[in-house]
Amino acid sequence: MTKLKAWFKTIIFYEILVGMKATLSHLLHYKPITLQYPHEKRALPDNYRGMLALLRYDDGTEKCVGCDLCEAACPSRVIRVVSAEVPGEPTKRYSKEYYMDMTRCLFCGMCVDACPVDALGMTREFEWAVYDKRQLHLNKEQLLAIGDRSFPVREKRLELQHPNVAFFNVSFGHVPQKPN
Amino acid sequence: MTELSLRLAVSLAQIAAVMGVVMLTVMILTLAERKVLGWMQDRMGPMEVGPYGILQPIADGLKLFFKEDIVPAGANKFMFSLAPILAMVPALIGFAVIPFGPSNKFELFGITVEPFVISDINIGILYILAFASIGAYGIILGGWASNSKYSLLGGLRSAAQVISYELNVGLAIVGVLILAGSLSLVKITEAQSGGFWHWYVFALPAPQIFAFVVYVISAVAETNRVPFDLPEAESELVAGFFTEYSGMRFAFFFIAEYANMVLVSCVAAAMFLGGWNAPYPGTILEHVGLGQFAWAENIAWFTVKAYLFLFLFFWLRATLPRLRYDQLMKFGWKVMLPIALGNIVVTSIAVYLFPR
Amino acid sequence: MQPLIETLMTRFPRAVLSVEADTARAEVSVRIAADRLIEVARFLHDAPEALFDHLSDICSVDYPEDRQRFEVVYLLHSLPYRRRLRLKARVPEDNPAIASVTGIWKGAEFLEREVYDMMGITFSGHPDLRRILMPEDYAEGFPLRKDFPAEGRGWRSQFDFIPRLDEAPVEQTDSEIPERDKQAFRAEAAPSSSRRREELLLNMGPQHPSTHGVLRVVLELDGERIVKATPDLGYLHRGVEKLSEGLAYMQIIPHTDRLDYVCAMANNYAYVRAVEKLLGITIPERAEYIRTIVAEMQRIVGHLFWLGTQALDIGAMTVFFWTFREREVLLDMFEKLCGARLTLNYYRIGGVDSDFTPDLVLRLKTFLDTFPEKVKEYDSLIASNRIWLGRTKNVAVISAEDAISFGCTGPVLRGSGVAYDIRKEEPYGVYDKVDWEVPVGKNGDTYDRYWIRMEEMRQSARIIRQCLDQLPAGPIIADAPQYIPPPKQHVMRDMESLIHHFIIFTQGLKPPKAETYCATEAPKGELGFFIVSDGSARPYRLKIRSPSFVHMGAFDHMARGYLISDIITIFGTYDIVMGECDR
């Protein structure tokens, strides 16, 4: 009996009809998963690893202290930092020049992990196609501009509130002020 | 005007109308295939050009028209240009004998005009088969003239496949011919009038179900469609015999393939499914009282049947994987051919025993 | 293992120079004299108490200060006894030659070619010693030697950053290739018989719609039958091993993503496990669970990709779109987890980078609920389809002995009936804490490997579900301050964390001076990393044992006698990704 059934299934192309029924059901219960880019765009999560950006404090000063940790951590040698003393404040440093060669960047996020002051952030921008590769060599102003676009909420600058402690942006409210 | 020039003018007008409709169908088919395939695959198909992608065929046509005319180094230029034409013309020429509507005749300046068939020659279906065989020349020439190993292999395989399955097509139709007693498509269609039980697929004394299945499978194979599209399998020989073609020549091959599909669907509709006959006797418009417009309903039924076949082509493309070449040939010669022959024997015996 | 070592030392007293047993990492390595390699290797292969029938890798290390400059390392594995052994032999610089073991393990052919290509060691008795990853006519030297710069040498390494568009085009090259260049691709030597068969040399690739990546295969055809199939690798060779010698251990992780880019985190996992084995740190439990969950998700992703492309190559294009629909769901989850979809850089030495939120756990559970029907949907289109069966049954058959001799692993080996899965043999992660089974095939044909991969997807779903149920709370990265950077909040607050953070990111972590080999079951097979550390922050030598490369070694053997249409099926069934093959 099973042999007859198997023979019958062979001549009526049974399994092919089963497959055709599957495709037809996709046609009749039409649920496309296509996203009509660029008319519709996806909502990207907060921790999306898009274009890099340099961040500022709430009073507008740059967070970057020019420590070169990002340059050392990068697997592709993308970052070049020239650091200098902040003119007028000899204990503070900043990055005089900051270049990132985005043509080589892997967007791995290790520079963001390495930065001790959270000066680097990754935005949700990914539409960075350019006609000339030189436009992807970003300097500090461009990176800061990207940061201004994507990170409107800035971290409060705490360190200036305690003149005796020139440490990272950590509140030292518990440390008493030294007499001058 | 002389009678000759009048008849010529009428024929040219008919040809222009039919070719126009066929070309329009081919254009719609290129879009319809992508859309239907997309819908079956959970995606949308072309959506950018025009609302819901309707103007996509125009964009495709314009693109092909403006492409650079590349002839590979070492190719025989004459043959290279001849091959697409040899592939396309037989596909389009077959439409001359297909009846799209009922055989109403009317008088026009002294000549009889049959508006719904360009030329009712008495060897109708044989004419179509003969010209389909010439299509195989186009394939072989295309493969050889490209001066490329891939194309040569693809051309040879495709030609062998087309010739083998043409035989099956011919044999599958013989059952219908025995039942109809005539080669002319007009007469075959008229013999199936009266309701779907008269259609040759169901008609007693010998329903042609097996012949129909053989015909459908062989038609898919002859037009190089999935699951028999090995010669143009993208993933194997890039595009087989038309790898080296681009621009308008590629467009001709493309049109040839789709026109072949349409031709084969029309023939299937005419021979097995009753052509322009409705599934019920007569036509609705006749009963309603608008008898002189009944032809519109008939044409509509013919179109529906042809489009159902074309949908079947797309459906098969979405579902099935490809047959390997040796499996394809084995299937055609060892399975399809005996079934077609068996069908002829059974039909002959049935017709002999139960003459009408 | 000890009795075997003693037998070895008594039988070959002059061959065995020293034995190091690394108990902490459970590895044994034996140094032997280079001229006695064949006898020792043959003994280890044939002797009933040894039976090292599976050759994992052959690698080479360059010690320029030593008199015997090059060290050839053979990583052997015994399937019946489930144990590993390392054989090391040194060859001097003035005569870097050693006997070839292709007569013992067939898989040594490609591995020795790579050693020759990268280090310049010649193997006497090798059937076809040519360059494999570098171009055939590369005359600048041997890249992995220590005196070869990482930037490369010669005209191939100098190119303009901004391409010039004003140069004259190259002249027309001849269309016919001279006969002597075709020799390498012919099955037998120059036709000496009086009756010359007309054979066709067909070149597939490197640009071809269905070679998975840039791969060139030169086929010698007799009609449509394949007489010989010669793969030409190296189009995607990016020198990851050489680059790694200049990068700190943590910086190598994003580069490993790019090896098998289809399931990137599997490579991360393999590498990170190797480094952790070198360092000897233990991972917190939550991190182990998360790692296993993510690794199994990657397995599903990799197999879905494989299924889609295999079906597309054979013609069933609908399956491709449906599998990518599932893949999208998983990739969206990865995006939520770590911010990237394809090259994820998620694993870290000591744990993982970010945590699984409860929302993500819920999404994953919902996905797992719908996944079995989707797998059934793919099966409905192809599994019993007679055309699919005709295309995959008895195609690309490889027997168990051949598979073992070639060094195949993963679904290729299991398809031939050998039940070897590293997750069961040398369990890592939490694979030993959940129930699951290893599917094993029978005939070694394409259909069996297809069935195995489908079943592995179902088993992966099962593993993930159990892991999600058992997921404990806890830290997601280990606490070992000299190797692992402390969390960011601590860095900003206390001096010690700041110092550790700075040191680890600028100088890199410094593992002990040791070497280790760690194998992981990637979706494609056994992905192994052999790390030689000299105590500095950068690995002295990093060798990647990639399953695709070893499987390409068996390609010629598997392809003979089949038709051209089957070549595409064979590519698909081996599941080759060129990123991993060429590194």
C-alpha cells in the first residue's frame, strides 16, 4: 500500500506541489520585509557603531586631553594626535591636531573603549559615501562638528568646580578646598 | 485600390495590432516576473521607477538601447549580429496562426476579413513547430559566434535541450490532432466549443491530461525556463550562450525568450484549454443580448488562459531548483517521450473505438 | 599520553630531542630532529597506540637569532584517542628543507605549500610545491620571515593613494595562454601517447557569480566531466598573520572578524579562547553563557547564509530570500547587542563587551519560537524535492578515510560518518551543561552535509533556549587587572584602574612566554589559533588554522569525475568563505 502511495506521489509530483503551495501562500499572504531605503530608514539602536565624533562638555570646551590612548589602541592606525599644553593652563593638555583617516577605520569602537575621558563617541551616521577619498580624512573641527550634530546632550563639566583637583571629570565634592 | 493592396493593408494592420499586443505583453512580462517573484519571496520587486515600479520596463528598454555596442575580439561580427535576430524572428512569427477570438468574418470593400487570426492556414500548428526549430539555430550561432568557451558550451547544451524537448512538444500535441482531425488552430479551437467538458484536456473519449502535463513540462524546457534553465544558469556558465551579448542584441534574445513563452502559452491555451471558448457554453454577452460584442468576452477568456500559463512559468521559477544537464536529457528522452507516445496510442485506440 | 611518549623515546632515541608537557594547558610538544621526521610521523600515524590520523595544521615559526632558524610545527590529532600532539622540527637557514608528509596525510599538500610560500621552507617529495597564497611569480621573498617588512616589498606594495586616470591603457594581451603555463593544471604530464585527447581547460573565476568569494578554479574537462580541478587561492590574502605580529592582542580581535565574515563572532570566539588559554584566566559564568548563546546564534546565521547560497546556486532562489529574512532578524539583534551587524568585535579577552538586556532576551525567545516553522518552510521547498535530491545525492562524495586524511573537520567530516565535534570532545563555553546532539551523516555526499547543517541549526536553537533559561547573573568580563582593562567608571575614579587602563591600552597585555593551540568548532569546521608568545605584548607568531583552506586541499579529490554543474554544488557543500581561506 505504501509502495502504491509512493508511486502515486511520484507521478503527481507531490513534493513539487507542496513546494509550490508554499510559494503561493507567500504570494497570497503577502508580507514584504523590504525597507524602501532611502524613503524609509531603519531606527538604529543607541549603541550603533557609526561615524566617529569628538565630544564636548556642556560649557563648550572639548573633552579631549590629547593623551593618545586612542591612537595606541586603534588596530588600523587611523588616528593621529598632536597634543599640546593648553595655553595659559600649564597642568592641562589638549589635542592641538587630531586626524582620523576614515578610509582605514574599521568602526570597531576600540578607540571609544580606550578613551579615559569619554571624548570619543560613535554616532548613528553611516551615509558617508564621498566621491573623493580625501574628504574622508577628518580633522578635529569636522569631528567636533559631527559630535555637535549627534550628541546634543553634553556631559556636565565637573572638574572646574574644584580648583585643587585637576583630575578627570569626576565630582570631588567630598574633597575639602585647600586654603590658598 | 486593387484587391491585392487592400488585402495587404488589412494583413499589415492585423500584424501591427498583434505585434503591438505581443510586444506590450513582453514588456509587461519582464516587470510581472520580477514583481511576482518578489511577492513570493517576501520582497517587493522594482518599486522606484514610476508608482510601484510600473515604468520599469521603459527604463530597462531605454538602458538597453543606449548601451555600448560591444563585439568580443575574434568574434564573427556578421554571425554575432545574426544570432539574436534568428532567435527572435521565429518566436514572433508564430503568432500569425493563433486565433485570439472567434472566427467572425466580415466584408470590407469586397474582401473577407477574419479579424482575430492573421492567417488561417491549414497547417497551423505545424507552421509554429517548424519555426520554433529555427529558433535553435539562433542559440547555436549565438554561442559559437561569441568566441568564448563558456558561450560555446552553453549554446551547445541549450540547442540540444531545445531540440529534444521540441520533439516532446510535437508528440504531445499529436493526441489533440487526432481528436480534432485538423492541423489548423482555428478548427481545433472551434472543435472545443460548448463548455469546459469539451476542452481537449477533459474531452471524452480520450482526455489529454497526460499529454497536457507533457506539453507543459516540455514547453518550459523549450523556452529555457527554470527548472530547465541550465544553459543560462547564472551561477554556472554566467549566462550561457548569451554571456557576451549586451545592449540591443541582448534585448533581442530577451524578447525572444519572453515571446517564446507567450507563444507557447497561447498554443497551450488554444490546443488544450479551449482557446477563446468560455468554460460555459456560449457567452454571457450573447445571453444578455449584446451578441455583437461577444468577441470581446472571447478575447478576454483567451487572455486569461494565456496569462495563467505565464503565471505558472513564474511560479515554477520561484519554487524549483535547476535540473542538471544529464538529468534534463534523461528526463526528456526516458520519461516524457514514452508518456507522449503512450498517449498517442491510447488516444488512437479510443478514437477508433468511439468514433463521433 | 605518557606511555606513548615513552614508547616514542625508546623507539626513536636519536630522533626525539626533547619533550615539553604543558600541564596547565594540557598540551604536549615533542621536538624531533628534522631528518627523522618521516619515520616518527609514520609511526605516529600507523602505530595502534598512537593513531594520529588527523593532521590539524602545519605551521612554521621564524627564530632569526637561532642557528637553526626555522621551526616547522606539526599539530597532530588522534580521532580514536581524542588527543593532540605537537611535533616540532628545526631546519637551518642555509638549507631550509625537510621531508614532506603528504604520503602520510593527504591534507599536508596545501598546508606545506603555504609554509613554503610564507617561510621559504622546501618540502622534498611534495607533488606540487608552488606558491599558494602569494602570486605565482612573487619574487620579493617570503612574507612571514622576520626580516620581511609588514608593509610589503616590491612594485605590488606601492600604489598611489589617489589613482591616476591619465595613464595609457595596457596593451592587448594574447588570448591564448602558452602551453607551458597550462602544465600545472593538467592531470597528467605532457601528452606522450600518440592519441591526444582533446581536453578543455576552463577557467572559473575569480569573478564569477557563484564562487563564494574570489576563488579561481582551473578545470580540465573531458567533455563535461572534470578530470582535474586546480584551485588558485590567495586573491583575498590580506596578511592577517603578519599584521598580527605588529598588533597587541586586543587589537587583533577586529581583524579576526574579517576572516570568516559570514559568522564573524565565531572567529572572535576562537581567537579569544586561544589567548585566554595562553593567559590561563577563567571566565565568569554569565560571560560563558552569553558567549555560547552568541556563538550558537552565529552558527544559525552562518548556516542560514550557507543554505541560501547553496540553494541559489542550485537554482531555488526563493530559499535564499527566505533565509536572509531570518538572518535579518538575528542581525538586528546583534545590532542591538553590540552596535554592528557583520563585523562585530564583540568578544573581549576575558568575557564579552556588552551585556544582554532583558528586552533582547525576550526578542531572542520570540525568534526561537518561530524558528522551527521557518526551517520546516525551507525544507518544504527543497528537502524532499526530487530535483534537489537529484542534484545533491551522491554528488561530491568523500569517504571517511579520505576526509580524515585530508584533515577535514566540521560538517564535512561528520557527513562522512565520523562523529567528531569539538564542542563535545573538548567542551568549552557551557556546551557540557546543556543537552544537545551532534548530527552525523552516512554517505558523505552533499545531501548528508545539507541535512547535517539543517539539523545543526535546530540543535543550535535548542542550545540557545536552554542557555537563556539558565542564564545566571554576574559580571560579563573577568577580573584580571594586568590583562583586562578595568570598567570605564573605575578608570575615571581611582588611580590604580587608571594606570592599568593606560598600560593595557598603550603597551598591551603581556602574556607569559609560551605557545598554545586552541581549536573551536566554528560553523565551517575546526577553527584553530596557534599562538607563540615571547612574553611581549605582541604575538611572536599567530597561525590561523582555517577550515576552508584545509577543505580546499580536498577540493580536487572531491571534484574528479563530476560534471561542471556539480562544481558549484561542491563549492557550496564545502561552505567555503574566501576570507577565512586566504586570511
